[in-house]
Amino acid sequence: MKKYIGVIAALVGLGLLANAVPANGQSMDENGTRDAKVTKQVPPTMPRQARESGYCCMVFNVDRSGSPVNVNTSYCTNPIFAESSKDAVSRWKFSPAMKNGKPVVWLDETTLMRFNIATVEGNLISSSTGYLSLREGAEPTAPPRDRTAYREWLDKNFITETTCGELVS
């Protein structure tokens, strides 16, 4: 296993930011309303026993002080990633959501925590089921060539960073 020492534990940079903060979370509107906005992110720690890449879909609330609470996984490609994902998200900080100019609890925020393992040559070691997880009951056909149609095909057939929130029960 010395060959696989090139282990990289990474938070999804662009994907995570896109999912952790709603696009309209930048400023308060005229009614004093604003979504929670992430101000500090902590990357997960790669579990020592990990031998392949994977991810966890996370769901949590943001309290009035801007701290994540009730942090849970709704799905993980491998259960060994769950604890590290929960620990990392629990240490994030947010500017709290606001309603009528007062802090409020922000419910059911979702994000994706990715764990990438690469060989010393830099090649990603995907999970045994592939990097994406097939949705239950999905029977994907060949992917379309059109970029928009491909994204729709991907979200329909696989659990991805954009469909992670749908797994919240």
C-alpha cells in the first residue's frame, strides 16, 4: 500500500461552496431577510482506513449564532467517511440567516464532503462502485452529448452534489 501514500483529503472547493451557500445568501433584502452564509470552512480529515475515494451528503441546521447544529449524513459512499464529515461541518461558521433584521435558525442546509485518494502518479482511486453512486431503481442509458441534457441525466440516475439535498428524510 506504500504506492498509495499520495492520499489527498479534500473538501470540494467549488462544488462545496456552491452547495453550502445559497446563491442569494450575500446580502439582506429590503425586509431585513438574508440566508445563512458560510464564513469559515474546515476540511475533513481522511480516515486512515480509507482505500478509495468517496463522499458524504451532509444535512444540518445553522443556529442563531451561526453555528452548525444537528449535523448528520444523509448518505455516504462508505461509512468510514461519516465521522470525519460530521466533525468538519460542526467546526464551520456562518453569518446567521436573518428575518426582519433578526437572526433566525436556518433549516436543512446541505453540502457534499468529498474524499479523494490518488496514487503517487496523481491518478484518482475511485470507489468500487465508481465515483458516483447509482440511485436506487435507476437504469441509466448511454449519456447524452449535450451538456445540459448530460447534467439532467446525471442528476436523474446518480447521487451527485446537486441531488445530495434530496436525500434528506
